[in-house]
Amino acid sequence: MARVLRDKEYKVLALDGDGSNPGGLSRLMFGLREGPKPLIEFFGGREKVTCPVDDPSSLTRVDDLSTGKIESAYEGCDGPMSKVTRDFVTSGEQVTLIDVEAGVEHFGRGVEKNVDIVLTIIDPTFESFLIAERVNRLASQMGIQNVRMILNKVESKEMESIMMEKLKEKKAKIIGSIHYDSGIVRSCLKGIPIGEPKVLEDVEGIVNKLEITNKDRE
């Protein structure tokens, strides 16, 4: 999605807000062996940054790239990194893409507080459909009405039809599908850049719909 937006001449900021994924985005997107300096260090690290549940106050606004990772045993929860992710608000005209950990724990910490749209990636699993329903409910509780689902790893028309039907039962709004791409799986396995994946056309269609959605909101 970052690549499609860049090709459309948007300024794109990509933020890795998953405290457990050790630099995966940096490898897949940019081929970096080491991730960028964690944003949390700019605020004094875990010694200074509190969990947003214990202390909901905001951090100073920032303009950089990765919130931080869990690096050692008994380090504590990733709440402080969640606060950095939540308060990542930049000035100027750009699109900020924030990747958070799978599941709904980030809603419990209010990470989505400052976002314009929530995109939920739905894998072809029963658990994903339950999570989709919960995401809709939690987002609504936060006053976020702009929630869209993206079907992921779709292998056939039949699978896509089944997934769409199940999501409609959950009253979820679907914005597009991304088909299964073995090239991306290989890149994830080897930890190398994804190159030119076959699914770029799928993602471009989703971005086009997001542009229309954004114009309608304005």
C-alpha cells in the first residue's frame, strides 16, 4: 500500500507499531537488516514513557519511524510503545500508515485515537471473522465510524464469496480483496524485500476506493 501511494505521488510515512515483530517491515519494505532507531528513545525510553491505560496523557508530537520492540525477558508490557504509536501525529500533507499487532489489544490502549480510518486485514480463518466483529464494536465505542475490511490470502472465487458472506453477517464493510501471493510468502520466509508482488493491482484497487471514501468524507 505504501508503494502504491508513493507511485500516486503521496508523501507516505510508514510506522511499525508492532512491539513483537523484530524489524519485519524494515526488511520487507526497504531491505534493511536493522530497523530504524525506536521512537520511544526520543522520549527517554521505557523509564519515562508510561502505559496509556495507566496514564492517558499525550506525548509531544513526533515525525519519525518505529516505536520500539520488546527486547528482553521481564521487560514489561508494550504499553509505552503503544502510547508512542497512538500519539504519532505529524504536520503537513501526507498519508501515515500504521501497522499494529494482530488482534484487538491495541484498542484497549486507545492506539486508534487519532486515526482517520481503520483497515482490518482478514485472513481466511474463523477467528478472523470474530475479530472483525469485535473491531467494529470497539471502533464504534471510540467514535470511529470509518472501518473497512480487506480480505487477505484469497485463493479462489469460492473462498472470496464465503469470506464476504461471513463478513456481511458481522455487518462489516469490505473495501477489497488481496489474493494469495506465494512470492510474498517466500520474501517473508527469507526476510528479503517483497520486490514487485503480483497483488499490487489488488492493492491499487483498494487505494482507489480509499481515495473515493476520503473525498466523500470531505
